[in-house]
Amino acid sequence: QGDGISYESLGDILQAMQDAGFAADNLVFGSGGALLQKVNRDTQKIAFKCSEITDAKGKTTLVYKDPISDHGKKSKMGRLTLEKDAKGGIVTITEGKGDPAKDMLVEVFRDGVTLKEWTFAEIRELAKI
């Protein structure tokens, strides 16, 4: 077993092996992400999802999820813009209520074509926001 082992699950794994008659010497554990830092889309509260669709007739539908088991995973809906507020903070405006002229988001890909590329120096400069 390697994928998904965490500090919390190690004890259960070792106990199951002991119950099955195996010594811990027969096991090898790697040092994957969950053991090192457990940084993933859930801990960082980030995911990329569809938030709006427009059909061939031009009808727009808001798309979102709100899991019963974790309302903290509720997604944003509608056309999104990322804008600076009056205090200079960055906020997401949902449901198409944002100002496209203030939108910090940049279209990078469309229909398999790369529209925008950055150098590493440009990325570092953008990270100073």
C-alpha cells in the first residue's frame, strides 16, 4: 500500500498486519504527500469545476454542487470574475454579477489552443499580488 497513507492510518495498517500474523519488518512505507505534508485540493479548498453552461440555443444554466456531507465544499456558481475590492483584497464575484473590465482572470486555453503563455519571471512577478 502506498497511495493515501497518512500518519493517522499507519496504526490501523500495522494493527491489521499484526492481526494477520505478519511482523512490521515485512512492511515498507514510502514518504508520500500524505505523510509529508498532506496538501491536496481538500486541505487547500481548491478545485476547478464547471460553474455555468450555455446551450446551443443560448440558454444559460448555473452549475454548482453543495454536498450534504460537507457544505464547506459548496462550489461557486455562474460566470465568475476575480476582482480587487475597495480595500485591495481579491474577491470572486459569482453569477455573472462581476465587471469584466476588472476581471483578473485570463483565458489561457480555448478549444485545444493555448492563448496565453508566461515566462517564469512573469509568474514570479504575478505571485507578488
